[in-house]
Amino acid sequence: MDTFLFHFKTAYAFWLVDHFHWMWPMLETLHFIGMALLVGIVSILDLRMLGVAKGLPIAPLQRLVPWAVFGFVINLLTGLIFVSSAPGNYNTSIAFRLKVLFILLAGLNVLAFYVTGISRAVDALGPGADAPRSAKVVAGISLFLWVGVMFWGRMLPFLWTQGANAE
């Protein structure tokens, strides 16, 4: 991972963040908006599958998923700029590695949700219907992983070695 982050560092990203003092706060704001879209929508769907707000049918909630994907794309792009502007701070950070691990596991969880057919079973649920046990397991894992992503992301500034990017 160290080698990947070293080669990922781009002079342009470093220059942007270093020379425009408003760039980092703007990127943080966009990152937060993306996170709100992603985690907010995913949480609503997960909580509904776990039995909260059973009066809501799931199919209309599923129409919000493209907005969650849009939030993920925002976070991916801003996150790549963060990493490329200071890779030394990230490649030594256990918080960063755990955040990436949680994101990858959340991706596998989403893949399992769609590939195994759980999503089709959930789409058919009407108001008041209970989600299958497999959907509840996926939803619980999803909530845990996305809370973990946010936790480890928040821990980044506290758990990295400052000045580690002196390459």
C-alpha cells in the first residue's frame, strides 16, 4: 500500500491544496455532503429492512439509491484528492487502512445484496411486510460498516504520523 500511495501522489493535487487555502475546506464540505447522501440513504434503507418504519414500502425508497451512488462518487473523488495531496500521512495511518477496509467490505456487502437476489425479495415488500432474515443480516452489516467508515475517517487526523510525507 505504501508504494501505491507514493506513486499516487500527484503534483497537481498537492499544488491545488497547498496554494488555494480554500480548497481543503471546500473538499471537506463536498466530502461531508457526499457522506450525508450515501450514509443517509443507505441508513434509511437498512433501518427499514431491520423493521423500523414498517409502514413504508421499500421499492420507493430504492429509487433513492442513485443519489447514494452519487454521494459515493463525490466521496471517492474528494478522498482521492485528500490522499494524493498528503500520501505520507495516509499510508502510515491505521485509521486510513481500516477505513479503506470497511469501504471494501461495505462494497462486498452491497454486491452480496444484489447478486444473491436478496434485493429482489426486498423490492417486493409492501407496507407492513417484514424483510427476510438474509436482508436483515445484510442491513445490520451495512449499518455497522458505514458507521465504521465514518468513525475511522474521523479518527484520521488523530491517528496518523504527522510529517510522515517527507519523501
